[in-house]
Amino acid sequence: MQAVQVLDAKGLACPMPIVKTKKAMKELASGEVLEVHTTDQGAKADLSAWAKSGGHELMKVEEENGVLKFWLKKA
Amino acid sequence: MTVNKITAKQMARKIIDKESLFLLDVRNSSNYDDWKIEGHHFHYLNVPYFDLLDGVEEILPKLPRDQDIVVVCAKEGSSIMVAEMLVEAGLTHVFSFEGGMKAWSEHLEPVKIGDLSDGGELIQFVRMGKGCLSYMVISQGEAAIIDPTRMTDVYIDYANESGVTIKHVLDTHLHADHISGGRQIAEKTGAAYWLPPKDAEEVTYDYYQLEEGQPITVGTSAIDMHALYTPGHTIGSTSFIVDEKFLMTGDILFIDSIGRSDLAGKAEDWVADLRQSLYSRYRALSDDLLVLPAHFMIIDELNEDGSVSERLGTLFRHNHGLNIHDEQQFRALVTDNLPPQPNAYQEIRLTNMGKQQPDADEQREMEIGPNRCAVRS
């Protein structure tokens, strides 16, 4: 599950974490993994719902010192 | 571009005035399904903001042209974005809901309930977004506050504007659905903080013991405000009778439902207490008392002026929870098929005991979501 890119969205408020994630995912090839870091607690539910609606796979979520980390595999 | 806004206060007014409004809620569907802004004549469309990043064309046909549209999200970032897109697409009458559901959860609307016999008055603070009700008894330059929320400035400002000193702060019980502002108000104003001792066995702070028969004096003419022990929602739950006119029932009796007894983990044990409080203790009181609960569940419980109250006699006729004659049936109502428990209710109880000290943001997160303190049938 090696991420090809890490997106730092820390300190950004909704909707920016998803706006940036969407943009970054566009550059990836199918099957590649994006790692997203955010401090927006609301992103937890939103990112998983967004991934689902786009067919992407949310492989893992971790929380460390208030930073949420997501690993998303592009559809 | 600046987008027009609607504040929580304006929204509360629109609900009370039964205005019609179209709400475009752009939170994710699970949050929307859990909790939204309720109005008598509101229409809704829920489309998450992340499905609108490429444009709003797809939803345009679903939006009204002749009605105000308010875009709602969690904290307003996304609703501003979506509202801007709608305006760019040529829609007028589009507003962003200021502060989002976070602001909605925290807004308190003061409504006057009535006058007291010595010229004082009783104010109800309606927390529309969460269904919490708190009160201020004002008399002769003094005030007592009952079941205050953590938005303590609202009460302190209100007292200052009314030129009165807060002398007492009381909680009818240890709350599980919201964080009490009682201790904080007492600390800021020097008022006495009262709590039923049976609910306070584990608290980490000093308080005044609220026992049955305890008179609380507000103002020089001593508004008669006495405590009545009515366990069932919690073991300490206490009601207040104010000026022989008003009955504050806490979380024991609501307008269209009754209290649940499981939030402190003891539904089975406390059913008999709850029944005794509702069917014997309240039954013995005057039908003319105006019941003022600590919560409402649905907006149908709001009166014309936005207040939540009803005569005790009327509730004994119409509240289903007061009309279950079979004890087993009553037991089943309050122990089976209970609604989901409030968000973070254990953490909220610990916070109200003083055992946890979450910061402001954490407190806000803990309280997110609807109120769930009642059982209805």
C-alpha cells in the first residue's frame, strides 16, 4: 500500500480537503494510492462518502495527534 | 463575490413564524439523515458538497425559482461555495446559512413565558437546533437560571441587559445529552450552583445540595420556588414549582413524550421511580400548573410564540406516556425499543461530573446531533 503521493491538507477547513483530494486524484493512474493528511474532523465521514460515490477505495484511516490520515486507491 | 446570509436567529424566527423555505443541505447523507434543521413548511434537498465540485447544473431543475433557498452545511465553508455556484448559475434568493449546523446547535432563542406575582418574569431559552430548554426566573433585580447550556454568555448578557444579578444556578439532574453551563455561570457570577445530591455522588466540585422542599429565594419578595423529588430519568431528577404557577419537569415529562430512564444505565431499576413520579407525584399537583420541560423533541411541540409549555391537566389527557394504565405496558415502553442514545452521552456525563475537561471544540463535537432524551410511542 505504497502511496505515490502525500497530500498535506492540514489546517484547511471544509470543503478544501476534499477539493484538493479530488484534484490530486485526477493526476493519479487507476490503482495508485494517495495519502491525505487533514486536521478537519468532518473530513472523516466526508472523505469516505466521497470515495464511495467516486468508486475509489478507502483502504485505511489513521488518527495521530489530531491529524487524520487517509489512504485512497484510485478507481 | 459575497453571498447573502441567513443567521441562526433569523432561521429561528422563520421556524416560529411558520415560513416556507427551501433548504439545500450539502452535508454528507448520514449526517443529514441523523439531524437537520426542522421547520413546519420547509422543503429539503440533500446533495453532499463533494458531489457538486464540478458544477451545480444537475441539481438546478430540482431547485425552486419562487422560494428562498438556504444552503446549509456543517460549518459554512461548503455552503458558501455552493451558494456562490448557484448565484453564478443565475439563481437569485440564495442564502448561505451562517455558521452552519455548528451555529444552529448553539443558538438560543429567548421567549417570555409569563409574569410572576411580584412583577418578575419567567424566560425560556429555546435551543432550537438541539431541543434543549433552559430558564431564567427574574424577580426584584435577581435571577435564577435552570438547566443552562454551555453557552453561558447568553444568560449572563441577558441578565446584564435586564439589570439583574444571577443568584442561583440549578440543574434538575446530571445531564447526559448536553454539557451544563451551570458551574461556569456560578464561577463567573458568584451565584450558587445547585444539583440534586443523588446525581452528584461522583462529581469533583463543590455544589449546593438540592433537596425536596428546598426553597430558593429570588428577589426580595421570595418567589416561591421549591424542589420536588421526581426520580426516574436519573435517580436524582428534581422538579421545580415556581410561584405556584409553573412546573419545571426537567427530563421527566415532556409535552408529547416522557423521560427515558436508561441514560445512566439503569432502565430496569428506575422504571418504577419514573412511574411513581409521573403517575403519583405529578398527579397530586394542580392541573393548572404550566409544565416547562428541559427538552422538546419535534417542532410540533412549539407553541405559536415559539415557546414550549402546556398545562399539566392537558398533558394528563393527551400525553400518551401519562395514560398507560397497565404497569407492564409502561415498563415495555420505557425499556424496549428505545431510541438511539445521544451522541457521546457517557463523555457528556463525565464532563458534567467534572471528571473530563474537554476544550470548546471538543465540547461542540460531543453535542453534535439531535436530542434523544425521551421515549415516545
